[in-house]
Amino acid sequence: MTSYLNTENIARNKDGVEYHPLRPFLPSNAKVLFLGSFPPQRKRWCMDFYYPNFINDHWRIEGQIFFGDKNHFVDIEAKRFKIDEIVAFCQEKGLAFFDTSTAIRRLQDNASDKFLEVVEPTDIRGLLHQLPQCRAIVTTGEKATETICTSLAIPTIPKVNSSVAIPDTYNKDGDQILLCRLPSSSRAYPLSFDKKVEAYQQMLMQILDESKIDD
């Protein structure tokens, strides 16, 4: 199995600065690039991939949308996500993942974005250069949204469940790439699971041109 750990970056961690512990996941057919803020501490991981915290519902949302089963990607007994199935699914659907920061400091010992200090923002245009079919960048949190708006000179920070065009940013077909903001998949975000599924499904149907995604 391919490892997505960035061991070189992990070895660079020093003096409270953490470098991104995962390599960018960039399928060449990707139409959607999910950009979070930064992964949680590794003690909170149940797999070496994106959205690794078992109590984060990102992969349950994807399972419910595409398979009608929120536990499709969940190994319930082991309390882990099924990384091989997730990777194959993302490659098939064209879903890419990274984060808006490549180095951060944690101001508190938790996974909250509001206690992250950005030390090095990600070269987002460099990521997009590797994703010629990308139609939208998706953020799901305030920190990530604010960071990308600063990095790409986006004048208006989109509200949750809305999108804005990214200035002077186009894919290979000449379509302007959108920044879409969705509700956080963290259970700390005050919205029901079903409402989150509805929001993600609406965006993914539009961007992926899925004629039908199961309810």
C-alpha cells in the first residue's frame, strides 16, 4: 500500500513548528480539491490519510452520499476508516486533498483551528497546476477559508454553503475555478449530520456532474 506520510516533513518538526505530515493527494483527474487547515495531532489519527480523526464525519458524509451508508468507509469494530477503499474511491471520483498551511504552531493542545498559527501557507496555485481538470476548491472551516482568500487575493470570504469565483484562476478548459465553502464535518460544528450530507451532496453533484448520487 502506498504511504501518504511525509516522513521528511515530520522529521523537520522543531521548536513548536509542525510541518505537514501528509503528502498532497492529487489524482490527475481531480475536479474537486478539498483544502482544510492542517491535520490534527497524530495521537488523534486512526489512519494515515486526510480526515484521520475517527470522530470527524467527513468519510461518513461521503459514504452516505455515494453509497447510502454512513458506515461504508468505517471499520466499526476496529474504530478505523478503511483507507484502501477511501483512496480508491477518491481516485475514481476525482477528489484531491491537502491543506492551506504547510507549517503551523499549535497555540493550545487540541485540534481546534482557531488555535493554529500559520507559519507557512501552502502554494495553492502550485497544487492547481497539477490538477488541470479542477473545477472547485472546497473549504470546510473558517481558518482554511480565510487563509486561501488571503493567498489567492479573493476579495470576498464566502459564507457557508456559498461559493465565489477565484480571480484569474482557470482550468485547462478555460473554466474559472470556484472556491466553495461547506459546513465543517467536525462534530463540534452545530449542524445535523443530515444537513451536512445535503450540503455536500448538492455541491458534489454540481461539480462532479453526477447525474444521480444516491440519497
